[in-house]
Amino acid sequence: MAWFRREKKPVEQPTPPEERRVRTEGMWTKCEACGQIIWKKDLETNWNVCPRCQHHFRLSAVRRLELLLDDGQWVEHDGALESTDPLEFVDTRPYRERLREAQQKTGMADAILTAEGRLQGHPVLCCSMEFGFIGGSMGAVVGEKVTRAAELALARRLPLVIVSCSGGARMMEGAISLMQMAKICAALGRLDRARIPYISVLADPTTGGVTASYAMLGDLNIAEPGALIGFAGPRVIEQTIRQKLPEGFQRAEFLLAHGFLDAVVHRKELKSYIASALDFFLA
Amino acid sequence: MDANDRKREIEQLERDVETLRRLVHKDAQTEAELERLRREVAELRREFFEHLDAWQRTQLARHPQRPYTLDFARLLFDHFSELHGDRAFGDDPSIVTGMARFAGRPVLVVGHQKGRDTKQKLARNFGMPKPEGYRKALRTMQLAAKFGRPIFCFVDTPGAYPGVDAEERGQAEAIARNLREIMLLPVPILVTITGEGGSGGALAIAVGDRINMLENAIYSVISPEGCASILWRDAAKAPQAAAALKITANDMQQLGLVDEVVPEPEGGAHTNHEETARILQEVLSRQLAELVRLPPAELLEQRYRKFRRMGQAFRESYAVQARG
């Protein structure tokens, strides 16, 4: 018997660390609200809503359109528009690099898609924002695409639906981002006076310059449950007043109670809600 | 060398020339020599103020002695009489509005108002409006439009107030509505960014037919400090952020976002309110004369096109993937 020396080789080689993982890793996710462990496939088939607590997870711009438009079909407009980095902005990294990375990650040119399709039979123009693209921020491209969508809606008398999901104006395009707010609101003003329906859907989160321009100007402003909606972000407010904010502050239900939303609508009912609104406006 | 050192050095030179003038025996040759020195120092001073960087201009734009709306109301207009309240919630002292006369013509004055000492600053909420301020501005601007009166806006705010009550009363909605509705008011609107053009809180009363900017004013989507703390994760990087954001009047003109940069008296607007107002008055008079000639429909069309053309920083070059 070998007391001091190991005589036999170990029976099998241990798994190298890079292969040491549970086979189901990445297939489960934890609900941010109730902590429920959810099978990712289940979450996807359930419209990215937690089956237990109904917490609404974020949706990609494409997935949103698939859920809203008939047969998941549409024609995209202005998909080729991309930013020219007008300020040649560099912070800790060049903005150009951030843009390229976001494009690779999302497969989109910028943070919004404009789609023409049908919503329960109603022909509509629908803009859908992508939070995964630099926080869904609005620069020259988002501003131009929303403006063009409003102008096209006006020219063809199509109802406009915009699903916002954005941290606000894009810092890296400076005051150019800011002026998009004025430009978009000018176009929405014409749409308003021409009595063409515009429905604004506010998803989590909608803050800053997006809320302070098109997201609050719908004939109907409707939000998903629990969506964070505001002008200033909660952290900025906490820094200003140096107090903790109350639970539920700036959530969709809070805005509803304060009179700034027409309704808070569950994701699964969103499409039929918009359709009935369009019936009301147009039928 | 630090800019303040440089400024102190120039001031020292100015004092030296003065001392020399008092000390030396006056004859034609020394007089000429002194005059030459004086002019050289003046040139250095002019050059210094011409080449201020974005952060230095930010300091000037925030200078507590800078002329504010009520100063302009007194210096540029006659018979200013203030209008209060939004007819819904209250009166916001950080935006003042009032009827006035501009070269005899009845007009409306609207602008942010900051305070100079601590008490005033608190009373004016540091020039940061709440929703009722924006709603008051819109209400009085609609009143002006109803009676065909031109509107003069003076913009100087760190931004819309980021507080609980402002959110509860719909800060975002108030700003958004102003943007849409002011765009459609069929009277001339002349906007001057006089100090800090702080993001949406500035833009909410900065939509118009002519956008002017005082030489040392700034206009930005976010404060340099805010940008620095988000992107650099360090508020002390504000000077870098100020440069990167391109916030000065010259930057804004190069980007095509403002029409005219209005020169300030040497040393900045705070050194001489009367002179600042005199220079601005010439610009505003000329612009108003151009605008009152236009029929309302043409005025609105030009205003729409003006904002429509702004910030076209995109190209059609992305290879779109098939979707949908």
C-alpha cells in the first residue's frame, strides 16, 4: 500500500474549467420582480411577461412589431439611415465604436424601426424603439425617422403608432439630439391638426427627451404595467432632493393616477386595445 | 498656464501701463510708446476673450451678474407688465412673462429668471422651471398669438427642475406640449439664448423663427457635469465633456442650430448690461422687421422648414436585413 506516494493515475481527467458548467445554463432566467425562476422559452412564448407576477420584461424592437402587426408582417421604411457622428464625439471610447458595436449587437442601423403594416386590419405606420441600441437613445437618426413617419402618416392619412422605449436624447450627438425634439413635435403638430390618429405606447423605460417630446403627445398615451416613465431619471431626482424616492414613483400606475396616461394596458391586450381605439377614431 | 492666471497676467499688464503713464515724464515720444503698449495689451485682452474654451464660456454663461430676463425687459422694452400664473396650478417665478412695448409695438416677453443672491436664487428656484412655468409660458404665448403680438423669448436655465413635484405634475408633458403648440403660433417668435441653454428645459421656450445666442452663452442636451458623470463616471471631467458636447455659440452656429451669434461687450455680458442690450436690440429690431412682413402661413412654413432642416446628421448607408 502506498502511504506516501500516489501510484495510480486518477481514473479520469477532471473536466477543464471552461467546460465545467451546467448544461442548462443560459436557459433559465430569474424574474426581476418576483424572483421566480422561469424557463426562457416559456418567457418568450408568454410575450416576455412573467407567468407568475405578470412583470413585463423588455421586448426587442422586432419582437414588438411581431406582436403588434398582423401575421408578424410589415414593410420597413428608412432602414438604411445611420448616424454620421456629427460631433466626432469621444468620451472614454469613441462614439463611432459604440455605434458599430450596437449595430452588430442588434442588427439595426439605429435605435428605432419604422414599419408599415396592418394592426387588426387597420393599415398603420408603427415605430418601435430598441433599448439595446445605446439605451434606445434619440439622436439624429431616431429624430429623422420619427419625423418622416409622421410626415408619411400625414401624406397618406395613416394612423401612427409609436412604441417608446428609451433613456432619452443621445448625449453623443449633443444639441443635435436636442433639436430632434422640436423637429418631431413640429411634425406631430401638423398630424394633430390634420386629425390623424397618433397613439403613443410607453414601454419600460421611457424618460428624458423622448418623454418630453413625442411619447407624451399621443391622442392616446398608453403604457405597459410597471413601466418607468418620467422626465428626469430617478437617480438625478434623488441626487437633487437627497431623499429616497417612494416605491412606485414614476411607474406607469403613478402616471395614470396623476392624469398623464389614458390607460395602463397588459401586453397581451395591447394590440386589441389599439385596434379598438383606431375603430373609435376612424370607423 | 491656467486661463485665470493668463487673465490675471493681462490685468497686471494693464495696471503696469497705467502706472508707467503716471510716472514717466510726458513728451511726444514716450506718449507714443505708451499708447503702443496700451494697444498691445488691449489686443492681448481681446484675443484672450476670443479664445475662451467651452468650459470657460460655461463659467461666463453662469455668471451671477449676467443680465437676466427682467434686466432685458427693462433695457430692451418699455412698460413691461408681468403676467402671472398658468390658470391651473400656480405661478412659477423661474419663468417670467409679461406684456411690453418694443420700439412702440406691443409684444410679449417670456424668459427664464434666475436670482443673484441666495434668497433670490431660492425664490427663483435657480431658474429651473416646473410644469406650471412652462404652462404659464404657453398660456401667455397663446394670448399673444390671439391678438397678433410678436413674442420675445430669453433663455437661461440649467434645465427643467428635476424634482418629485415637477414629475407629479407632468414636467415631460408640459415641455412636449410647448414644443408642439409654440411651433404653430402664427406670430413672429424671436428667441435669444442669453446664458445657459439647459436641454429640454430651455428648448420648451426656445422654438421660434429666429434663434440667437449671446457670444458666451451655451446650449446643450445635458450639463457638462451630468455628461461627465454618466460617460466618464466622474463629474470632475466636466471641462472635457463641455468641449466634446460642442456647446458654445460658435459651435452651435457651425452645426446650423442657431441663426446668429450676438457679440457681447469685451469681458462678457456681465460687465455691461446696457451695452449687451444695445447690441442685442439692433439684432432683434432687424429680425422683427423681416418677420412682421411675412403672412402667417408663410411664417409657419418657414419655421417648420427651419427645424426640419436642423441636425441632419445621417446618411443612407446601412445594409438593411430583411425583417417582418
